[in-house]
Amino acid sequence: MKLHELKPNEGSKKNRRRVGRGPAAGQGKTAGRGMKGQKSRSGWGGALYRQGGNLPFYRKLPFMRGEGFSPVNRVEYNEINVDELEKFRAGTEITPDLLAEKRMLHQKRNPVAILGRGELKKALTVNAHRFTKSAKEKIEAAGGTVNLIKKDE
């Protein structure tokens, strides 16, 4: 068997119909498109998004303004208030991993921010990515320490 002797299987290939080549071909004159009308013309499909005279779907939708817009670069924090840290024993070192273990974070991959709601009576070492001024003051007033974690850690 040689390359020039190869042939497709019998009946697997079919010649395409050559329309509009005269009456003898069986698809002459209107070439299978019927008589008149939009479908008989070339390029009849209509424009993309055209819906036959109806108001197109993309024009029915409201504009995206205001509240619906969320910036791509926004950093979302896991927010923990000072009163939630009261659960831990005095002297505990609080890290994002420990908070995740105690199921106090919404999403583990997001950084942790400590907010200043409530009171703290225990000395804790708190490691987080962000602290509010009041949270920092309350932790230090209770005898604890505040450690800021860099973003790339």
C-alpha cells in the first residue's frame, strides 16, 4: 500500500450540492431558497443581538451603577471585634491560623482586621493584618501586645 493508493471508505464522503447552477442540476433558479423574502437574500441572518424587532435583551437590562459595582482591587478583611477575643485564655498568642481553627473567619484566605467593639480584660498577644486605633488601645490597656502582619506573609 502506498500513500497515493489510500482512499476513504465507500460512502463516507459525499459531494457537496452545487446550488444555483442551472435547471439541469436540480437546484437552479432560486437555489433552494424559495421565492422572495428576507431568507432568500444574501446575508439574511440579521445583526448580532437583533431579535426580530423586539427590544433586544441587552437593552432591557438596567445599567450597572452605584451599588452593583465592586472594584476589582478591593481587599476584603475578616473582621474580628475585641470582645470576641475575650473567649481566649490570658497569655494566648492569637494568629489568623488560630482564628481559622476556631471558625471565627469568614474566608481563611482574606487578611484579618481587629476592630474595637467591646472590652478586653485579658492580656493577649494579637497578630493581625490591620488594627483600628481603639482596638490597639484596648489590647495594650489590658496588658497585651499588638503585632502587625505584613501583607506578603
